[in-house]
Amino acid sequence: MRELKLALRTFMNIRILTYDSLGSTNTEALEMARKGADEGLCIVAREQTAGRGRHGRTWVSEPDAGLYFSIVLRPSLPPESLPLITLMAGVAVHSTLTELGLSPDIKWVNDVLVGEKKISGILAETTMTDTGLAVVLGIGINIRSSNFPPELADRATSIEYLVEQPEQVPSSAQLAATLTDAIRHFCEQLTAPGGAEVTIDEWRSRSSYYSGKRVSVRSFNEMLTGTTEGLEPNGALRLRKSDGDIVVIQAGDVEQLRADAAAD
């Protein structure tokens, strides 16, 4: 294990701990948060043996094939604004990938896509500690796709596949440094006065899913279809159904409808 310390201005002190292998970076970060870890502690692993996404899904985490990253946050936010942390993370990942010359898109609520294929996923989890609520923000970014299992090959992509030259592929350490700087910046925006509105506007400017997108949404075992109609102040998705009614979705899985399905 090696340790790298970065001081990012005065808002958040970043401390990165890198491991050869962990079950889950989120699990490790949650445990450290409960033991009193300060905001800005980052856990990075070269591989995860039990990486996970939302709803208990597995995140494929082969050695050195991606950035497997979790950061401890202790945000000064009201409870109703905590879901905005996931949106903020999507903005930070979008910014990080844009610096590499890619053209990402953010799909509500926790996926970052390039060319409609997933390149990054986000998982925010909370825990109570002796010093108050902590949020662990887990982020996976696909760096290489050579070892994608067959079932992911048509739904996922990677930096290696998308850049023009092999030397443009960053190491996980380089990617983590860019990402932590972006998180610091956008987290500072979120927790400043008026930060909720600013964060939603940042997300809107980076996501084709914000409005006018025909989608299907699975939410609490219910399948809905309609057109996205922006976000609520807490980041919930507004969906206009075919009968004109607006449904507010707090959590769910969104998929863009194909042109033929949308016509139906």
C-alpha cells in the first residue's frame, strides 16, 4: 500500500490510499469513515474482488483495468439535498473525461456514457459516525476494455477504446488526481449558498437526459415510460407520461427508448 497526500487549496484536503486489492473500496471507505476519517480520504484499489454498484449489482473490477475509487465526504447539506451528491459526482466525472478529449453524457442518476455505452458508474452510501453523517462516494471508470466479459461488450466502453493514441490512456493515479480536483471543485459549489441550483444547472448542461428524452424507467418494481422534463430541486427526475401527467421519480433505472419503441 502506498500513500499520496495532495492539498487542494483550502476546501478539502485529499489523502489517497492505494491498495493492490480490496473487496470493495466503498466498504473500506465506510469503515474508515466510522473510525473518524476526515473528509477527503480516498481509497483506490488496483482491483476489487467484490465491487458493487446500485441495487447490489456487481461492478467488474479486473486488475488495472479501471479506476476503482471511493472518497469520504462530510457535506454540510440538509438531508433533502443529499441526493445531489450523486449528481455532483456525475458532473465531476464528466469534467474528468472531457479533459481527456472524450464527449461524455450523464444518464440519470448515476451513469456516465460515451456513445450511449457506460464508461462510469457512481454509488453514494451514507453512514453515521461519531462526528456526524458521512457520505462515501464510490466511482468506477473503465480505463481498459480488453477484459470485458461478453455480456458487457455491447453495453460498456473504456477510455482505451475511445482515445486515438495509446499514450493518451491515463494511469489510474493520473485519473484519480484529475477526478479528486474535480470533486473538490464541484463539491465546494454544491455546499456554497445556492449550491443546489448551481449543481442542477451544471448537470443539465452536461446531460442529454435532462429534458426531452424518451425513456423507460423502472422504479420500485414499476415500469414507466415517458419524456424527461427536468429535475426537482433535490435532483429527482420529472417524467411526463403520454397522458400529460408528471411523475416525480426519486430512484430508478433509466433507459433511452429506441426510436421504434418511442414511436409506439
